[in-house]
Amino acid sequence: MQPFDYYKPKDFNEAFKLLTLPDKAMYPLAGATDLIPHTRDGAWKPNGVVDIKGLPGLRDLKVEGLEPCCGCAPGECLYVGAAMRMNEIARSELVRSHWDVLAQAAAAMGNEQVRNRATLGGNLGTASPAADSAPALLVLEASILVKGPQGDRSIPIDKFFVGPKRNALKKGEIIVGVLIPRPPQGSAAVYEKLSRRKAGDLAIVGVAVLAYPHESNYRWRVALGAVAPTPIRAPQAEAILNESYDAVHIDEAAAAAYGCAMPISDIRASAEYRQMMVVNITRRAVRAVIGKLHT
Ligand SMILES: Cc1cc2nc3c(=O)[nH]c(=O)nc-3n(C[C@H](O)[C@H](O)[C@H](O)COP(=O)(O)OP(=O)(O)OC[C@H]3O[C@@H](n4cnc5c(N)ncnc54)[C@H](O)[C@@H]3O)c2cc1C
């Protein structure tokens, strides 16, 4: 593995200076569960890494004290600092209270050792199409909060992924946290993941589904991971479920999700298998949500 320098900045300004050093490939460093393997296999070639875990706000997990945002009343949005680890998110009573689908996705990631190091910011930073947090954040309509040399900005999650392993961050920018509106009262959500092994492997297909009461019916959100160049919403499937969620509509929605998918073949699965499994996993996730809505 090529050697690289390690820096631990004391504040954001020092971090921005390090991350924008001219002619250097500088990477933010969080849990290193992607950074080390990708550097070892030569895909990434950092000259230096900038450990961002100690920067203010990156380890916060709270609903209190937030400015009104995303249309939520104050205190109604969950803030998850970018350096929160997957096991912390999976086990948090606060996350599980109203944002459980994110806890489910965090619990579905890797294995115990990986989840003890891997962070939410790192999962978004790598921007794998198979990132488990992504479908959950898509149905929760989260925003990614970013600080950079040019200032602060908030990126809606559906604008954050711009290609396979490419995100909307500019040079020097750091994900500080994720802001997630509280889903409407009476909502239910599920993350279903299909992978080769029960633990320690990326998704072949990941599906998040969320439904909430609307007038005399329900509104649905469906998001897919690992079956397109980026994690995606499946609006055609959502429109069908918004009409009805009887057995016929569930089958039609699953078929519509199939139509949204544009998978590739890789070592985990062929494109054909992935696309077929979108149908099964979407159907399974929708049924699980219906089960939760009616308990
Ligand atoms: C054995 C194993 C199993 C795995 N299984 C899964 C799985 O099932 N599902 C899954 O989704 N992933 C899986 N992964 C991938 C990895 O664990 C996750 O993507 C993890 O969330 C990365 O987080 P990290 O903190 O380790 O990131 P790092 O490796 O530290 O960083 C990853 C990338 O994000 C950037 N970055 C980190 N933090 C920030 C920030 N705050 N702002 C801007 N950029 C940042 C880094 O510069 C780097 O480019 C697995 C990895 C391993 C080794």
C-alpha cells in the first residue's frame, strides 16, 4: 500500500486548508473501512488523510436545538453527525423512535466489526450504488449538511449521488451531518436487503419502503439500492401504491420497480438476477410495511 500522511485538524479551517493542498490527493478520514481497502487495492491513491472525526458537530445525534428546517417544526428533525458509527445509529433509541428505517439499514451493514468503525458520512462519501444507508435516507427525504472552503450548504439526498462512487461534494467539502424530517404520524418503513451472505457483504438489492396516512389512503415512497448507477427512488412504483396496496397493486408496483432498475453484472450477481430480485424484494418490503401499518 502506498504510504500517506495523517493529519488531525483542530478546526474546520485547518481541515479545509489540508483538504485543498495544491497537487495533493487529500481524503477526509472517518472509520477507514472503505479508505484502507480501496487504497490497499490501488483504486484510491491518497497523499494524505485528514481525520475529521473530532470536528465540532460530527459526533452529535439530536433533535433538540435545531433551527426550523425542511418544513419541520423546531425539534422535529433528527440530526445525525457524519462521524456517527453504524452500530451507534442502529442501537440508538432516538433513531429507532421515528426514523427506524435508518437504524434497520445501519444494522444491515457489513458485520459487527465493520459497523463499530464505519460512519454514516463515510457511507455517503464513498457513494457506492449499494450503500445501505442510501435507500433509507431517500425514503426519509434527508438532507446532507456540508461545510467547505466556500461556506455551508445543504444537499437534498436525491441530488447527492451523481454517478457510481461519485457524489456532489466539491473539493475540500466535508459532510458534517444528515438532517432528517420526522415522518408523518402513523407512518411505517422497512429496509430489506438481499446479499450473498447474511453479514459482511454489500447488497445485491436493497429496498426501502415508507408509507404514511394521507386523507383516507396512504402515500408511499420506494427507494432502490445496488440496481442502478446511483441509489434511486422508484416513482412509478410509488404512484401505483398511492392508488391502492391490494395484492394486484403490490405486484404492479414491484413490476414498476423492475422497470426503474438498470443494474450491472458484477462479482455479486448478474444484472438479470438483480433485476428479477428487485421484484421479490420490493414486494417483500411493501408487504412488511403493510404489516406494520396494521399492527
Ligand atoms: C468487510 C466490509 C463489509 C462492508 N459491508 C458493507 C455493507 O454491507 N453495506 C455498505 O453500505 N457498506 C459496506 N462496507 C463499506 C464501508 O464499511 C461503508 O461504506 C462505511 O460506511 C464507510 O464509512 P467509513 O467511516 O469507514 O469511511 P472511510 O473509509 O473513512 O471513508 C470513505 C470515503 O468517504 C470519505 N469521507 C468519510 N467521511 C467523510 C465526511 N464526513 N465528509 C466527506 N467525505 C467523507 C472519505 O474521504 C472516503 O472517500 C463494507 C466494508 C467492509 C470492509
